[in-house]
Amino acid sequence: MTVTTPGDTAIRPLTGEIPQADLDDLRARVAATRFPEKETVDDLSQGPPLATMRALARYWAEEYDFRKCEEKLDALPHFVTEIDGLDIHFIHVRSEHEDAMPLIVTHGWPGSIVGAAEDHRSTDQSDGAWCERIGCVSSGDPVDAGLRTLG
């Protein structure tokens, strides 16, 4: 990762590479998960079903392609700047349209930057799937990326 200096509010490129040893360690820790007893109800009142959590852990430990995800993220220009003492990560992709309205998407649980990275190509399409996914409606004009927040 890029080294930052405290108090540095300049916009800086952010790069990173996850060492294979870290991925191997993560997979091993997920595979070593100690699960609780099976839930005693047939609904979600005690949380997600044990079978679902076991399947999810198996997928992350044995099948998930971390490098493919890393490749998708690395295809985008990442930056970081400090705001109120916190480093804020953002991706800046310029529109193909000279006068396009900026699109700012915040992310967090249950979404992630990965979802935004996968769908970034449709941000300049007035009726793109990405716009629908984040809760916008089309104005029909690709210059404003068709973004009008649903109220």
C-alpha cells in the first residue's frame, strides 16, 4: 500500500498487492472456523442457518478467486486523501462525456467497492443496470448519466 503522512490532505494514488501468504493464511483461518451447534428454530431469529454459514466458509476457503477480484479492482484508478484525520479511499473514473454530471456513490455494508467496480462501465449509460442497481432513474440523457435519485 502507499505510505501516507499524517495530516497530508493531498490526493494520492493508492496501490496495493495482497501477498499470497496473506491469502493462504486467510483461507486457513476460514477453513479452521469453529462453528456453533445447529440453530433450534426454522427461521432466522437465531441468525443465519448453520448450513448456510458452513457453505459460505467452504466457498471462501476453497473456491473464491481473490486474484480475479484483485484484478478487477486494479483495473480502476484508486486514490486516497485525508479528511478530518481519516484516510478516505475513492475511485475516480472520468466520464466519456465532456459535460457529464459527477456521480458519487458511497459504499458500505452490505455492499462493497467490489460491486461498484464490477458495474462501473455502465455509469455513462442513461439506462444502465448500474444506475438501476443503486436506486436511480433514467432521464434519458447520457450526458447526465441518467441519474436522479429515487425519493
